[in-house]
Amino acid sequence: MRCVIARYPFDLTKAGVLESMKGITPEPVTGESVTIGRRRYPVKQVGQIITRQDRRDFTSGEVVRAMARLGFTCHDHPEAAPPVRDLSPLETASELLGGPAARQD
């Protein structure tokens, strides 16, 4: 499939992307991502590897469009962690000591 990333044309195939990403350890996902094989990669990391361009030269949207057209699953945002509730000083001290205030909500 022919696509344009950072104004340069690329002929990409699903098999070619899989081969390029083989053995590459995914970086932590902080934004848009794509699932390749059984791993989830940041789209900027994938774009850098498949195009051999600097990450600043292309947008994540260009890579997302190309990966989606090739049949890869793309994700908008990383899976959210559960919200963290700030504890009061009493709750913090009680939690450290294992007291009953740690069990109150």
C-alpha cells in the first residue's frame, strides 16, 4: 500500500511492518498507539522505525492512518489508570500504621 508520511511516499505492507517491528521493545505508551502482533507500540516509535525518519518530521495521525489502512488496531489514548485519591494526613498516617482510618471511605 502506498502512503505518504512527512511528504515522502512509502510502499508499506502488513508483513513488512511486522518484520520491521520484530525484536523491537515497545516504549511506554503515553498517547496514541498501535497493536502490532501482541505488543502495543507508541505510533511515533513505529513511524520512526518504518520510515527511518526523525519523530519530529511526521505526525502521529499520518502513522495512525497508514497502520489502520494496513489492518492494525490503533488506540487513541493509553488505558487510564484508576484515579488516585489524595489522603488526608490522618489517613496517610493511619495507613502507614495499619489503623482503622485506612479502611474508611
